[in-house]
Amino acid sequence: MTSDTINTNKEQIPTLKLSKVSRIFGSDDNSVRAVNEVSLKIYQGQFIALVGRSGSGKTTLMNIMSGLDKPSSGSVYYDGTDLGSMKEYELVQLRRTQLGFIFQSFGLISLLSAYENVQLPLHISGVSWRERRRRATEALDTVGLASRSNHRPYELSGGEQQRVAIARALVSGPSILFADEPTGELDSVTAMSISTILQNISTQNGVTVVIATHDPILSNMCDITFNMADGYLTT
């Protein structure tokens, strides 16, 4: 089964397009079809949720969307370019500059301050220290954490650590932000705060946000919710 989002501008090129994408693990009788013939279109600035039970295929689908994994069949297009035609170094550059990633476990480096964690992707990309400082400070301010920039992760609450992770994902100026269960380890009040930040990033900054989540509060805030079950996608 396939699903397309509604496009209000028929001439607009989707930021992300999947065409009959499948992902199979294993072979022969031991094979598992984690993603099954999925087609969809996502446009700039949309706030998208992928929901489904554990094992439904939503994380695998997100990995394919972001170029972290390759489909067994079908095609993935970013701004009209087929990711399958890109060389590995081109995919690395794409992920560094155009795609942002947020994980359930935060993934912060414990010895670095919030500011140092946020500016690290820019440092790796060779951005000047003045520009790193400007952009990291701006990203921390976006998530309301400028006053805690010198604190290390162990000095921050879970919600504050996730906000640092969001700022780190934003600092490179991505056009798409991928978040895998971003509220999964947070209490309900903190989860709502993180959900609002992600919604604002989409509506105010024009960033496309794609979230894999079990959280009904977060998914209800999204523009479009896709449901996954046994590798199939429905709206």
C-alpha cells in the first residue's frame, strides 16, 4: 500500500520522495521484509510523524529516508536527486550539511559542555571558530538553553540534554530534521516541552521535521501522521 501527502503546490519538488521502497533483511526462508513498497512525498516545512508498534518498520524507514541505510528496491529522492546515484562521500556531505539527527539516548559527549557538544559538527566540518560560536549560541538560544551553555551533560536534566541534542542537530542549518523517539525517555511535562520545540522548528524555521514516535501527544501535534504496521505505510 502507498501513501502520498497532499501537495498544495503541484509544481513544488518534494524535499523527500520515496518511490516503492522496500527493505529486506536476510535471504530466502529467513528473510524479513521490514519495509514494504512504501511511496510518499514530504514537502519543506512539514511536521511528520511515523507511528507504529516496535518492529513495525518505522525506524528502518527513517534510516532509509536519511540515507543511513539503502533500500533493497525502490528509490529515495532528496530535492529531486536520487540518493542511490550519490557516492558515499556525497552522502556523508549531505548528512553533515542538510540533514539533522536526534536520538532517544541524546548521544552527547559527557566531557564536553553543552556549547562544545553543539558546535562539534561545525568543528568537524572546518567552520571558523567565530562562525561556530555564532551558530552554536543561536542554536542553544532557539531551544531556550543559552544560559546553560557551559554545563556538561551530567549537570543537565534529561529534558535539557535533549534540547542540547536538538540544538546540535540544528547548528548546521539542515533542511530536514530526523528524530527517533525524541521523547521516549522523558516525563510527560518535559515531553510536551520538547514536542513544542520541534513543532516551532518546523513552523517558524521552515525545517522539515520527521519523527518516529510512540508518543500520542507528539504525533497529534504533527501536520501528517503515517502509520506503519508490518512494513506497510498508511495514513
